[in-house]
Amino acid sequence: MAGLNKSDFKNPVVNWIDTRLPLFTLMNKEYAVFPTPRNFNYLWNFGALASVALVLMIVTGIFLAMNYTPDGSMAFDSVERIMRDVNYGWLLRYAHANGASMFFLVVYVHIFRGLYYGSYKTPRELLWMLGVVILLLMMATAFMGYVLPWGQMSFWGATVITNLFSAFPVVGNAIVTWLWGGFAVGDPTLHRFFSLHYLLPFVIFAVVFLHVIALHITGSNNPLGIDVKSPQDTLPFHPYYTIKDSVGLCVFFLVWSFFIFFEPNFFANPDNYIPANPLQTPSEIVPEWYLLPFYAILRSVPNKLGGVLMMFGSILVLFVIPWLDTSPVRSAKFRPIWRALFWVLVASTIALGFVGAHRPEGWWVVLGRVATTYYFLHFLVLMPIVGKLERPLPLPESISRPVISRGGGPLPGGAPAKPMEKP
Amino acid sequence: MSATAPADHGSGHPHGVDEGKRDFLKLVTGAAAAIGVGAIAWPLIDSMNPSADVLALSSVEVDLTPIPAGQGITVAWRGKPVFVRHRTEKEIKEAEDVKLSALIEPQADADRVKPGHAQWIVVIGICTHLGCIPLGNKPTDPRGDWGGWFCPCHGSQYDTSGRVRHGPAPLNLYLPPYAFESDTKIKIG
């Protein structure tokens, strides 16, 4: 039955609004008193950091777009004008360009956190899959954003990445022509990339919203990977995790600011300060660091279509890991074999990053193939098998019990039926 | 690693809370956050102000020799029209002889021209009513009852000194900053 919301807010204006549109009740429920596992470590900051990064990317991007011209003959100069003439334009552009790296940095930590602590397992499968959708959207957005300055790397990066689709038989070339809006990367390509680069962040924002709704239905995972059993296991989100997230946010801003103010071109490629020239390819084409592992997988496969499929597959496989992982234990903390394999996966991914940054010659080829093989072996073979064979360590009875026994508190442990919080 | 919260966390009323200290911490934290947000917001806001290349276009030189008496020209300055008009002796006399009490915005003609250059009136050609460009630079244009400019949008009329004589415009035409570089050349801006 439809009915007015019974609001607990004392302020008459807030109460009046809240009775008719319960935003205040909602925010209070989801962000203030929201029961959150009490044993989060700092790795649980990174979701919040990623959402702050997304908002700042959208905000700086909106102001950059006010001064940017998505035209093949004017784009490069308009970016230079932003750097030289627009008030604080240098700051906006450096914050935005380095922001992409910062965004991927925290998102990758967030993803590996989920992999280590089994955050993708039931009942959080959909939450995880929405996250993979966000990752794919981020990659598309970042790639198209990198094209906009219309330097040599922009142009040739766009050429290489769009040409990936030519690997598909029969329709490949037609798809590529369609993507370009011409017979080479050119002005129509730039216009559509700008349009989509402006659109996709808002799509990401919408998927993040769904991601957060799903999170608040299932509740957060935690470093022990066991379910919340009683109110003793939780803390209200505010002030405990608002403060903890704020501490992480300060550190995050310090790192981000370091790059903006001291090494603004650390992640940039000097070739991108040369205007796009459709008649000359730079001697070395390297994508941004956050795409290097996937680029390495692409190059490790000696077959054009195979490489493209493996590259897309390396992300698509993430969609199905909730069902590939057969172990009922979430946290790798209690899975000694799986924990070791997790670090092999991390090492393989980082190795692929280095492989992607080097010419595919000599040992780099071998290393790339070994790491690519392990990446897929990890998810497709080891994940189902180890889950069945491994003998996990005994799980703690509840979240609060090991916390309290370590904290030395005098509270009687293992009394989940006796809630500590007063009603 | 994991939080080692004392047992009474979460009970809502821990013992021995120093309320004054807590208020102070809240104020300091809030103030720091407000300053941080302001520091981030200001570059964004300021980026919408005129940029260096726009400001660099803020002066323009005008050669006066081709303008015959009784006519004016329009030059663009900062994207706005500026009227530069060569007044006849009769027009100057009319402008100077007006009683200030008869004006909507009283201002002497001498205050609207440069000393020794009374034949040149330089005004921003934007009606002070709602921003249209008045007619009257060419002798064939309608110039209104006071022989200056006539705004086609709502019928405001200006005299030969650019002062409003008939509404709805409330103010005289604005004067741009300018200086005579020689007797036949001015620099606006």
C-alpha cells in the first residue's frame, strides 16, 4: 500500500520533505547507521576512493570540455590553449590526465582485493559482474579520452585499437570503417569519440549506482570472508568508516597531487605532444600503463584473431569466476594454496604489464606467453580444481570473536545471541 | 590489519567523552574540508573567466582619417561594437548647449569627449536598455529627434553625445577606455 514515510527527523522542514520523499531516511539508513563489518582493513577504502575519482574526473572533464574543440584541425591547438591561456587550464588537464591513472590504480587494487577475499562469491555474484561492466566501460572511456588531444599517440593508438576489430572474419573491415566514419582515423572519428567520451562516464556513474545498491543488499564482504552473524560483528558506517575512508582519501589526494604538481607527465608519452600525422607512425606505440597487461596478451598470441579473442577473453573470464571458483571459503586468508596462487596471478599480471611496455622480442615474448598462459590457467583450471582439492584452515566462529580476543577486551566471546548495542 | 576496537565502541555512549574537544575536532575537520572543497572549486570557476588569449584581444587601434564629418564607423572591441563618430560643428554645439536638467542621466558633453578632440565621440554601441545596436552612424540612418542614434528595438533615442534623451533606455551609452595616440589615431582598450 502506498503511504507517507514515517520520518524520525526533528527539523520540521526536513521532516516535511522526508515524509513525502524519504531521501533523508534513505541516506541515514544507507550511509549513517548502515551496519558494516567491524574488521575492515584499509583495502576496503578503495571502492570509496574510486567513486571520488569518478566524480572528480567528471567535474574536471566538464570544465575541460568547455575549452576543447573536437575537430581534427583544431583539437591539438585547443589543448595547448587550455595549457597556456585558460585560467588554471594546466591544472584541470593535469588533474584529468593523471586522474585516469589514479582511477585505474585504485580500481585495480579494488579488484584484486575482491579476488583475494573472495568478494565475488555468492551472494555477491551480480555485484561483482556489475564491477566488471564498470571496468570495461572505464577502459573504453579512457581509450577514447586518450585520443582527444590528437597527438601522435592519440592518433596511432586509435588506429591500432580500432583495427583490432578487423581481426573478425568477413565483417571485420566493415566494422572498422563504421567505427572510423571514413577510410582512416580522422575528423569523424574524433567527433564521435568526444561525444562518447562525454557520455560514458555518466553511464559508469549509473552502473556504479547499481553496484552500490547491490552492495547494500548483500552487505560488504570482510577480510575474514565469513558472514555477519550478529550486531556485535558490525559498526555503523558513520562515523567509523566515513572517518576511515577520509584518512585513505587524504593519502589518495596526496599521491594524486604529487603527480599533478611534480610529475605531471610521468604517465604521458612525449610523442603525444607532436600533432597527429596520418602519414607517419611513431617508432614505438605503447598504450597507457593501465592497458599494458591486456596489450601484452594481445601480442603474446601469434594469431591475429586469436590475440584479439584472448585479450577480450582475459576480461570476460572475470564475469564467470563466481561459478568457476568451487571453494565455499571466501577469504584467501584461510586457503593456503589459493593464497600462494593469488600472488602468482598478481606477479603474472605485473609481468604482463612490463611485457606490454617492451618490444615483443627475445625473452619478452617468452615471458609474455608464460604469463598469459598462467593468467588463463589460474581462472579456468586452477580455480575449479584447487577449490575442490584444497583443505582450508578452520574458520573463526564470528567476526567479533577474533577481533576481541586480539584486542584483549574482557568481553565474553562467542555470544552472538547477545547484542552489544542498546536498542 | 583488522580493527581492534575497544569493547565499548558502538555502544553510543562511551565513558569519559570530552565534549569540548569533540566539538573542536568537528569544527576543525569541517573547516579543513570546506577549505579543501573551496581550493578545488576555485580553479574550476576561474577557468570560465576570460582566458589569456581573450584578454590579449582587448585593445584595438583605429585610424580616424577616413571618417568624414557627420558620419561614424563601427569597430569591434572585445567582441562589442564601438561607435567612432566625427561630429559636425552644429552637432558639437547642440551637444554642449543642452541644459543638464533636461537629461535623463545628466552628464556634460565635455565629460564625454577628450579635451581638444570635441569632434570625436567614441561610445560603446550597445543600447543601455536591452543590448541592441542603435542606428545612426550613416547620415541615411534614422537618428531620432536629437540627431544622435536611434535604437530600432524599443525606440530609445540618443543625442550627438550618446546621451539618452528618450526612453526606455535608462542610461547614456557607455564610454570605452581610449586615448588619442595622435590627432588621427585612437587606441581603444
